[in-house]
Amino acid sequence: MSTIEILKFDGAVEKANLKIAKAFLRQRYPLSDEGRLLKSEVQRAIVSGEIPASLADQLPVVESPKSGLFQSLLLSSQEMITILGRELVTIQTNYGCREQCTHCFLCSGSNVEIAPYAALFKVGEAKFSVGKKIVEDWKQRCEMLGQKKIGNLYKCPINNYLDNNPLLDYVDRDFLHEDGVPAGYGDVVVVHATGYHPVHISTTVISKRNTIARRAIVRINGHAVKYPDTIRDCRLSVNLKGRMARRGFIEYVNSAIWTIQELGTILTDVDVAYDPRDEKEHNLCRKLVILLKLESDAFGLQPKFHFFPISYYSTRSLERDSGDYDPFGSSESSGYYVLYNGEVMRRRKLRKKGEKGVRPEPTGMWAFRLGD
């Protein structure tokens, strides 16, 4: 490496270190005593205009999150086992969705608010410990029963999809990689996806211009190759009532084809939703399914295609007397939900057949609380 190249490299490292230091000062997840001491040192260093290498090495980055710099979760050991164990359903990465589909089950707002990556890492870290204990207890139980061969432990898939679209929208610019790139949804999946808690991924069509999503897909695909049992499935939602589709049908179709190709082998299902009250849209969606199947075949991919009518019970029109059911509230995903702001919700099981649906309700517990 020439002298000029060395100087350029050193300059890039110093610039990245400064970005990482400033990002650390913006943390909203509470710092530990160790973290507050480091914050004071970083503040003094920034005033002096230089981040020493010894200080830069102590800063948290995605590659080395330095868990000890952040406070522990607010849950007791027993609460962690209860909430982050067998009944865990969702760890919400962010609230809000810019796509604004008119048939959205949850009527998400358009402003995106995120859970800090530090919070998602701490939850993932605790969840891993809980899962490890459950697996160990299972093996011990099998041995106590005299089983020579330990059977497969029932897996509890989780997701990050709730009132949001994490693959498109999640990015934490206050927690960076070593090169200064912000943490994205791919980094969250790597932290949350385990053999006991495989992650279910759900997304809508992605624009080629969305660099956040493109980075996340590369990260998830790389993780899936190494640990295929940690990704439960990946569903792509295709519909003509989202923001991208409303802007232009041809561009939307091209983006849908590109999304299928980019997701590649992790893509398991394509859900095509249509409005049963709009015959023209219904027919157009049928043609779209045929086209997407042909393109999938050309890429050597075999996702399952599902064609279904939207439910007016839970669209933005909220026609509760439509006779439709609640697609979200009537699913079998009863259990605990850790929201982006740390609040813990729980959804009970349906009590009777034909019940319209049940939404998560507050438990009074918080996994964490964020600062301003």
C-alpha cells in the first residue's frame, strides 16, 4: 500500500470513528454506569476534535455492540422466561409504514418510529439466553425419561412485523457499523433469528432505489446460507393498493419481479390480495400472478402463490359490519408482543369459533423504556 493510500485509509477510519462517536452520544436506550462514563469521555474527545484509537475501540458498533454499555432489560428472570420464551410472538422493530396500503390489517400510520438497535440487541441477547435454557431443560427432560435419542424440540417462530414494514423502513442511524453504515433490518434478523426462535419475514414490493432494504436483503440471505434453520419463511405481499402501485402499475410490476429475484431462495410465499368489489382489479391481479409465476420459474424459484380477497373488517374503511373477519386478530398468534417502545402486550386466544378477532392488550410490563 502506497503512502497516499495509507493516508486515505487513515483519513477514512478517523472519519468513521467520529461518526460512530457522535452516534453513541445520540443513544436513546439507557446507558449503564460504564456507558455514561464512556459518554463523558467521548464528549470531551469531540470537543478536542480528535477520537483516539483507544477510545474508538470502546465504542459500540454492530460488529461489536458492547452490551455492557447499556442497561439490562426491566424484566425479572421469570418475566423473561414467560415473555421471551415459548409464548413470544413479535419483537416490533418499528411503528408505521410508508407504503400505506388501503387494505392494511392494522391501518399503520405513515410516520416511522424505530426501536433503537441497542434495545433490539438487548432483547435478542436475553431471548437467546431464555431459548438456550429451554433447549437445555428439554434435553435434560429427555434424558430423565430414559430416551436414548433426543427428539426435536418444538420451535417457536417469531416475527418483527406489526404495524410496520421493517425490511423497507428499519434503519438506526444512531448505531453504526465499523465503516459508518447505519444498522438495518438485516442486522436485527441476525440478532433475533435462532434455531429455537426462527424468524418469519414479511414484506411488500421493494423499490430498486431503496438502499436500506437492499442492504438488509444481502445480510439476511448471507445469514440464511450459514444458518438455514433460523429463517422460518419469507412472505412477499403484492397488491395494487399500496403507495408504490398507485404511482405506476408498470414500475410496480417491474419492482415486484426484481424483489422476487433479490429475495431469492429465502422467499417461500407470495400473497396477492385483491379487492372483491373491484372486478377490474381482480382480473388484473390474476394476470399479475401468472406473470410473477413465470418470472419466478425463470429465476429457478418456486414460492407458493396465494390469491385472496381483502377483508373490509380491518381495512382503513373499518367496515366492522361488513361480515368479514379480522385477518390479524383471528390468527393463531396468541402470546406476547414486545413493542418498539418497550411496552409488553399480550393477545389472548380466541374464546369461541366465529369470534371476529382479538388484538394485543397491555400487560403493564415494559422490557425497556427509552429516553428522549
